[in-house]
Amino acid sequence: MWREGRNVLYAGGRYTQNLMLARAGVLPFFLLAAWVVWMWTRRLSGDWAAALAVGLFVSTEPVLAHAGFATLDLPLAATCAAALFALTLWLERHCRTRSLLLGITVAAAVVTKFSSLAYLPAAAAVIALAWWYTHPRPAFTGLPIRQAVAWAAAAAALTVWAAYRFSIGPVTTGMPVPAPEFWRGIGEVLAHQEAGWEGYLLGQTSTTGWWYFFPVALAVKTPIPFLWFLALGATAAFRMGRRAAQWMPLAPAAASGAILLVSLRLAPSIGLRQILPVYPLAAVTAGWGAWWILEQARDMRPVKVVAGVLLTWQLVAAVRAFPDFLPWFNVAAGKHPERILVGSDLDWGQDLFRLVDTVQARGIDSLALAYFGSADPTMHFAHVRPLAPYERAPGWSAVSIAVIKGLSVPGGKGYEWLDTIPPSAYVGASIRLYHFRP
């Protein structure tokens, strides 16, 4: 698939243009996610809370980073948030329109990325539980519940089938079924799950992962102000749910927690991007929390000042991080975040063009390269060759930090010795440039 992807991006000799267009396709999902955050928070507390929630969401560095990549991670976050918001509307009133909306949004999330098949049921279950807790004897409004479920299921099935262009055929052998690619895709994901994915955490590489990977990643990759407002919002929502029997503020907080819990066991430990759907849900809770504390502190000027400082901190940090949103870490990560996370949280090959500029500026005519990324370096350098493990070649060498840390390296060793040698230059946040004398 890597060769096929490169063929698409390098088609016609227009790599940068093709890549730009591929990335542009993700931007509508970024807008969709922001819109869902706005609408959901607005239903909870009005325009000011919604504005705070959207501001927190669009200034969160992991969100901004993956809104600029041609991947399915941000689209999954947007479609999952839309589906869960549609579920809350459907629980309020089971009309035909809301049933169709629920089915379509659920199907959109499912066909975007198969991890939604784990995230959506868990999140939907806790939302339904919160709703049932405040409605022990629910009075269904709109359609009878069976009809409403049937409409939603039919809309979901038809949308999934349409996404696969109404194809019919056998999954492997045997009887033809609608959308066989969908069922084969699920099988391939399960096979990959068994084989494992290579990940890195706290100086170790593993193909089986760590249950605590995502809590650590969230702790060091999420803005500190966002975490504070999230904690305030979640606390207020749970108290309100227990005392005032209000389930709507509790829904996004509970849903984001459910996705995190599922990820501890099922999501591959290869990057925070795997649980990006947590962020729009958490932003609703954080925005509601920011509004709640400001409302509670109407006559408490110090509290308002602290809230204002936190909001300013997050916005200024996002502006300062531009354009390097991917390798951004909060202050908890310290001066060497590469000791905590690498991969798609720090080094995803994003600095290749900076390396090209550096090579040209320094007049380097030959380069040995150990690169971690999906691009083809031979298409961007006149004279480049692979740098072998343990090779100390005279001249210039460039190595990705992910390679130094053992990712995509047989046995995880061969370049770790470079970690003890000061480089001649740092290229962006992900590539180190060395010059060795004969």
C-alpha cells in the first residue's frame, strides 16, 4: 500500500500539489468537528459556552496537527462526534428525521475508520446509561421505539452500502453479500490486531503496546489549560447529573471517557491520533466547564483572572507552535519529549522538505539518510543513499529521531548510538544532521 500511495502522490511529477490537495480534503472534517462542538455546547449552555468550547478545540495542537494531514484520524473524530451528538438528539425525541440523522452519521463514522466499531458502541452505551439514569421510566416521544430503531438501522445500512458504491459479491467465497469490501476490511483489521503494531513509549519499543499509552500521551500532548477546564467541566457535569438529574452535560464527558477506556485494550499504541475522537467530546465538556466556572465566579475577580490567563495561555501556545503542531508537547514533557513519545506524535517524516532546504543551503552534494516517513527521498535529493545500521560513514548523514529510537528498524537497534553524539544541526523537530570526518 505504501508503493501505491506514493504512486498517487508522485503522479505527474506534482508531489507537492497532489499532497496539498489530499490534505485539503481533511479540512471540511475539521470544520464539521468544530460545528458539532459548537452545536452541542450551545444546546447545553448557550453561545458563550459554545464559543469557549470551539476556541479550546481549534487551539489544541494535536487537533491542528492532524487537520493538516491526509489521514482518516481527524475525519473519524468529526464523524464520531456527529454520530454521538445525533444520538443525544434522538434520545430526546425519536422522530423520523432524527432517526435518519442518527443512522447516517453512525454509518459515516463506520465507513471512515473501523475503530469506530469499538468506540461508538462504548460511547453510546454510557450516553444511554446517563439518559436512563435520569429517566428511569422513559416516556418515548415521536415514533414508537421499534420504528425509530428500524429507520435508523435502515439509514445506516443504506449509507454504508452507498459508500461502497452498492457493490455485491462474496466476502471470500460463497454467497454474495452487499458491500463485501466492508466485511473484508473488518477481517483485515482483526488480522492486523493479532499481528500488532510497532510503537514507542518511554524509551521502549513494542508490537503489543501498553495499556497506559494513551493516558500518558494525553497527559503530555494536551494543553494544560484544556486539561484544567476539562476536569472542571467533568466534575460539574457529574455533580449535576447526580443532584439535578441532568444527563445532557454528562453525555460528552462520559462518552470521551468511554472511548479512552476502550482504547486501553483495543487501540494500537502508535500515536495519540488513534483516539482523536476524544478531543471534540472533551472540548464540549471543557468549554462548558470554562463557562460554568465563569458563571459561578461572577463576583470573584481572582477566579475570572485565572480563567482568563488559562484561556490566553492556550491561544498563545497554539500561535507559538505554528507550523509545528505535530511535535508539540506541553510543559509536562520536559526538554526531551522524544524520551516519552516518537512516531506520529513527534516524528512522522514531516521535516523532509526542511532537510532538502538545509542540504541545498549547506552545499551538501552527497547524503546518507535513515528516514522515517512515507515520502520517497530519492525523488527529492540528487545524491542520497540509505544509511545502514551502525554505519559511521564519512561525510554527511541525516537520521530521523524515530529511527534513532528504534522504530522501523529490525530488532530496534542500529542507530541508537547516534543519540549520544551531538548533531551538527537539528532539522525541524524530527531529523538530526551529522557530519563525520574520514
